Amino acid sequence: MTDAFFEQLADTGKDPRLCKVRGSVRFDVREDDRVRQWLLTIDHGQLRVSPGDGPASAVVTLSSEVAEAMVRGELNGLSAMLRGEILVDGDLGLALRMGRLLHAPAVAREAGHPWARR
């Protein structure tokens, strides 16, 4: 489900909620002994998403279970950070702004987006 979320985000292209944001965030999603990485680049709301590593303003590390709960809208990212379930290296403010994207699934479920179905 997390991969589908990032793929859908890549198709979005632009998000007006991030119109004042510039930077990049890499999500390192751990599952057992494997790490799946997604690089999200934001330029005044314009989104570019690509699988893989690379330098980023912020690196967000989390388990696949936490990532999927966030994508489903069942887990608050800030609360998870305070509990140590999410680690952020780099620009914390930029990482926190990504919460705007990760809370979108609740709205998307209502709109019927396939990536947001449980």
C-alpha cells in the first residue's frame, strides 16, 4: 500500500498545500532486513517522486507498518515521531510539512481513490 501511495503521489504532480515549500525528503521504509526508498522533491507545490536513494534535505526513516498506518490515515506522524517510531535526519520543519500529504488518504478514501482503500 505504501508503494501505491507514492506512485499515486507521483501522478498528482502538484499540491497547492505545498505552494510555499521547496526541498526534498527521502523516505526510508524498513521491512525486515530490506529498505525501500522514495525521494520526494517539492518545488513550490510541484511534486516529483522517484523510487531510490539520493541526497535530501530531510530523511524520514520508519517501518513499513508505521508507513502503512499513516497512509491509511490511522496514525499521526507527529505522535509517531514523539514515540520514536519515526526518525528524522535533517530539516525537521520540512519533514513535518509532509504530514499534509500523508493525511490525504482519509479524504481520498471518501473520493474513492484505489490506493487509499483498505
